[in-house]
Amino acid sequence: MSKVKYKFNKKALTFDRVHTTFRKRLLYFFSHLSTGVVFAAVVLLLAYNFLDSPKVKEQKREIEQLKLQFQILNDQLDKATKIMADLQDRDDNIYRVIFESEPIPNSIREAGIGGIDRYEAMKGYTNSEIVIETAKKMDRILGKLYVQSKSYDEVFALAKNKEKMLACIPAIQPMNNKDLRRIGSYFGTRMDPFYKVRKFHEGMDFSAPIGTEIYATGNGTIVEAGRDTQGGYGNQIIIDHGYSYRTVYAHLSRVFVRPGQKILRGQIIGYVGNTGKSTSPHLHYEVRKNGIPLNPIYFFFNDLTSSEFQTMLELSSRPSQTMD
């Protein structure tokens, strides 16, 4: 039963009964309802923006845990990158040096992975940056591992071929010490005996009588044998030893080999002479790698003791005049 309401009449000083129409009751109801709806909406809006539900809290904890795991993974990838750098350094500066092989260029080691849209599917999320960066690090490491694996395959092949390589690389003096009067000139900048100017001497001059035997300093194939077309070296022999090495023997009196012939280390290939641009009988000897002349002193390790090698190094540092 609805409550009866009264209103005080100030003029008559009496309480008059209030009669409420249906329309007023309906307006009263809807006004309270709208107020409640607005209040509830405000509460829900505040709760949605400032308060987390248990499910949202759980998801946030999972996200923070994933961030932590990504950070740990990135730290491990950084360590793996350092290990890869150490492997590359050993490969280039130890293994490949031992086997006389050129290091792998950085342009190949640092080559990127193709595909401009490779990480497109990872974009557009709140934590896309950390995911993309981790994926890039992993791709870089996988790329370097692939290159390093191929490099080790090559080094392994070189190791199996080491015995053959050691037999081919120049390792002895081109003349017997008992027949050697003196070393006339060393590798480096020397005085030219004809033009009296300092010039770079690309080999060593071994002074000896005409007819002294000359030996191949490593296994290889004769590529040139006979008169030098430019005349400066006179009768010369050039041996291709493989592995980017060649040796040159100049000013010979006689040549015993022919182009295309296979020869062995220690085999007699000719006699000392005085042909071409030469001041006296001697052998001009060069060692070249990839066409670049190297100091022959470093290729006498089968003949010299450590003390003899040090003495030769000291003598080579003194100024002198070439014999050709």
C-alpha cells in the first residue's frame, strides 16, 4: 500500500493531503532511473579506466613476465654475438693464416637477410619494438652461423690438403749453401747499379759462379721458361705453386724445364748465369702471392736455424746495392 503524503498549508495552518497524478509518478520514476543510470555509467567508466579486473591483472602479469623473458633472451643473444665475433676472429687470424687462406670479407659476414616485409607481421602492437629487435638479432646470428659453418667446411678441406700445400709452398733456398758465396742484395728499397737511384727490389740476389745449380723451392708447374720478353730478367723461370704462390728465377745461363712441366721441391731447374740486366753472375729470386712480391727470407724455414734467420734479418736491414 502506497504511503499517504501531506503538505503543510501555511495560510490555513493545516495539513492538506497531497494527491499525486500518474504522470508525476512516471516522471519521478524516470528521473530517478536516469540518475541511477548516469551514476552507474560514471562508476563503470572510472572502474574501466582506473581499476583492473582480475583477468586484466593476470594478463598484465603475463605481459611483464614475457618482457622479462625477452630481456633475458636478448642478453643471451648478445653473449652469442660476442662468441660469434670470437669465432670469426679465430677463423680469420688463426685458422686461415695457418692454411694460407684469405679471410672472409666483412661484407659477406655482415650481409643482411633479404625481404623488406620480413618483420611486417610483428608491427602494430604495444610491444612490437622488443619483439622485432629480438627477431633481428636472431636473424643476424643465424646468418653469421651459416657463413661460419661454410668457412669451417673450407678450413676443413684445407686441413685435409695441408700436406700437399706444405709441399708446394716455397720453403728452401734456391741454391745450396755450400755453393753460395754471398747474398748480394736483399728484398726492399735498394740502390739500382745502372741508374744510381733508389728503387724497390722485389726479390733477393744470390751471388754464385755461372753454372751453379738452381733448385725449385716447392712443388708446382712451370708457367714460363726461357728468355724474358722485356729483357731485364734474361733467361728466367716462373713456377706456379698453387695456393696463390709463384716464384721467379732470373738471369739463368741455362734452363732445364719447359712450360707445363710438373716439378718437385729440390729439383734442378737451371744454372746461375749473367743474362739480362745484370752486373755479375747471380740468381735473382722472387716469391709472389696473388702477384704481390714478398720477402723471400720468410720462406727459407726448411734451411735456416733460428740464429741464422736472425742474422739474415739483420743483414737485410742494411742499405745495399742490387745486382740487377
